[in-house]
Amino acid sequence: MKQSLTFIPTLRETPADADVKSHQLLLRAGFIRQNTSGIYSFLPLGKRVLHKVETIVREEMDAINGVEVLMPAMQQAELWQETGRWYSYGPELMRLRDRHNREFALGATHEEVITSLLRDEIKSYKKLPLTLYQIQTKFRDEKRPRFGLLRGREFLMKDAYSFHATRESLDQTYEDMVRAYTNIFSRLGLNFRAVIADSGAIGGKDTHEFMVLSEIGEDTIAYSDESDFAANIEMAEVKVSYETPTEEIKEVQKVETPDQKTIEQVATFLNVEVQQCIKTLVFKVDEELVLVLSRGDHEVNDIKVKNVLQAKVVEFATEEEIQTILNCEVGSLGPVNLPDGVKVIADHAVAAIRNGICGANVAGFHLVNVNPERDFVVNQYEDLRFIMEGDPSPDGKGTILFAKGIEVGHVFKLGTTYSEPMNGTFLDNNGRSQPYIMGCYGIGISRVMAAVAEQFQDDKGFIWPSVVAPYDVHLVPVNMKDDAQVTLSDDLYKLLKTNRFDVLYDDRPERAGVKFADSDLIGLPIRITVGKKAVEGLVEVKIRKTGETFEWKNEEILDHLQTFFSSLNN
């Protein structure tokens, strides 16, 4: 492609509202442009990268017998109401009405649509298993779109759905999908990990996220320093043995703690360790208020609370709701002398607290020498806290360290989460009606592009891996007024295209410095510079990744390029 005939609007200055390097470079190098918050146009270079990512994804999906389809982006509300997600998914679901006042959603995901499609067509176990996938634009009304393509309101996604007659069949496809995803991200050259995760609004059990390691990642990965264990911090199990102190149990005392509302303030005021304090939080769990207790130095994990209580929606109770039930402000909450019927659950660490401190449920007062079971009742003890660095690894090997990650893929075992409420059934080999057993599997295509952009760059611009680079070669004649340079450049352009190299030919009448800066910014694997030695049939070749430069003869260029790109694929 001649650069004068395509659309690559490069920028010299970094856009002020671009927070991370990948976003800055994608804008500066002319790969994308923002239309509005969280919504982007993909320009020619960006579209070519997306296409190459899609090709890799399609190849790996096809290799495990996935079949591509395309489903509608607009989905009728009735389907989401069948599963209850119309009400539980939250404000991220973009909703609209047509001229007949019928409600629709712009597809954030397609579990309901694919289930409705299959329930009308697949009636026998003989047609199972079946895996269908699509690559399509998705819509989510993110509260805070940020980091460019990493968190947007409109994005490109590969979503796949598998249907099975048995759990064993689902397990096999799940393993195949994990292998396919591993192949995809390995082929892209990404530094990633597959981690245990939470299913969130998708539902189901058994799920893994594929996380690209990055300092700008919004997710925290807990991993072992001695094994391959890795989990999203939301799902990392805590396996710690807490020893109860042997000190004598003391009498409870009510002490005044004016204006001391946080755990740290109370501990400092009473001159005790934070670990002696009992943190009391109130959650609204499917419309019921539940007290959740943790040790003062621990953070309650609301995902674990949700899973332990098998709830659909878990959120913090409002101050008004707390006042109504407990008649107390947040800073003085505690589990002692609660009204009848209030459920209390606690992290395991709370059971080992001896002579602890908690709120007195009276503004400005706390209780000292509080002991579980003697002074308050806990309905159940569970693992409810976030794992911490230094905790033992749940697999018993090593200790936990943290890293930041960008989620680029997610695989779920849905089971019958959607097929049962939607009456998606088939006849088994005994002629009995059974709900489909399902899995779903997603990859953020545009997010993958941003993750690659984040990992492959330097202070001059991108260093695209050859498998996703928008072009293989950047052909740059220094002076378009020099007949020898133009003639050699034209001949090379035809030769390389004939031999199936993707070439970006910078035929613009720009200064050499501008061309070289744009070339480094765009970041193609190879730059061929046609300069003053064109009359001798010599060109300068620069490897973008290493910065190495070579002088090649015209007749050697093809062989050298084939050798170079072959070495990258081996």
C-alpha cells in the first residue's frame, strides 16, 4: 500500500487525555481515533492489526471444531428476562426501546441468544456436542471508560458457546478451549497467565481468566513463588491456620472513642494492634442485610461473600439502611447485642481473636475485651477475605506474590445456568428430556490489540510482532525527487508484493526525518531505506526490534527477508 493513498494521521504530540502508553501510541501512530468516551474508530493500520488477531483466533477455534456464526447485536428483553439477567446484570447493560415501545439490549454477551437459537434446533443428544463462535462488536455502559481500548463501551469480542449432553463432554471442550487460548496468546508473543477467576454476571462455576502481565492492569493476580498456581485475587483461597492466644478472657468494657471511626484510628486511640480489632461491614445480600466480620488488618472480599451465600446480588448497605436496622452510624458498628434475626458471618481469622475490640453500636463508643461466641454469635465461619502477599499458596507450595494483569480472555463452565430457565432441552439416549450442559468462552479482540501494544513498544513507538504487524515491511525512499531512488523503490515494491510480503511504501514528499520518525512510531518489523546508494543497487535495512542495520544488495533483498521472517516463525 502506498502511504500517500491510505489514511495514517500520525501525531507529534501526546494526547493529553491518553493515560497509558498503548493508548498514547495507538493515537499518535494513527491506528485509532476516539469518537466519544470509550468509543473508537479503527483506522486502516488498526483494522489490519485487528484482522490479524482475528485470523489467529479463527485458526485456533477451527482447530478444536468451533463453527463460526454471527448473531444480532440487538437482543429482545424477553430473552434476558427468562434468565433474570435483565434485572441483575446492572447498569452496564445498554437498554433501548424501538418505535413500538418494545425493550431491547445492545449485546454485552450472547448466552441468552445462543440458547434460544439452539433450543429451537437441537433436540437430540446425537447432535451434541456443538461449539459455535462469533467475532462481533459488544456494548457495555462502563461507568469509567479508561485506558483506551482496554476498557471501552464498544469493543470487538470473540465469544464461543458449547453445548453438551454430559459433564464429561463439557470438561473435554473446556480443556480444548484452554489449550486453544494458550496457543492464541503464545502465538501473539504475550506474557500471560491463566488464573482461577470468578464468573461474575455470566454465572456458572469453574472458570479461568487469561491475564497479560502489565503494570497498568486493573486486576491483581495472586501467584505462588514456587509453583504454577495463579488466581485472580478475588478468587484466591486463603489457607491459613490461625492460633488463638492463650491469654485469659477478660470482662467486656465499653469505652468512649470520640471521632474515631476507622479501624486504624480506633487502634491508635486505644493503643492496640490493628489485628485485635474486629471489622464489621454490612452488606445487602439479595435484599437481606448481613453483617460480615473480619480481622482489622484484613479486607473483606465481596465475591467470596456472594459465593458463600449463593447470592445473585451483593452490595454495601446504605447508611440509611444501616440506621434503620441497627440504629447506629457506620463508624461504631459491631456484632454485639444485635436485633433478632440479623445474620452474622465471619472470616476464619475472627474465631481466633481473644479480647478484641469492636464497635458498640453506639455512636462514639467501642467495646474492649470482646470474644467470639461468648459475646456475640456467628452463624458461619468462612474464607471471606482477600489473600495477602506472604500468605501460604493455596496449593501448599511456596508463598503468595502479587502482579497486575490485563484480562484478555475468559472461559466458563456454565452448566445449566441458562438452559434450565430458558427450557433449552434435548432428548438423551434414553429418550428423557435433559437441559443442555453449556460452556462459554470469550476473548476481547480489541483489548488483545491494546495488550500487545502495551507490551511491544519503546520510547520511539511500537515494535509489532510480525504475526500482527499491519505490514511486514516499511519501504522508505529518502528523496522522492531522486529518479534512482524512486525507480529502485518502485521495483522493490512490485517484487515484494509479488512474493506476498505486505509492504507499506512511504511515497510521500516528506523530509527524511519525518519519514523515519513515522516509521519508528508505526513500528513495522523491517524498514528498507532507499537512499543515495540506490544508483549502486544498495539499500539500508533496519530491524525495528533490535535496532540493527544492514546494507543489502538489491538482488539479495528477497532471500534475506524470507530468511528473516522464517526465523521468526520457527
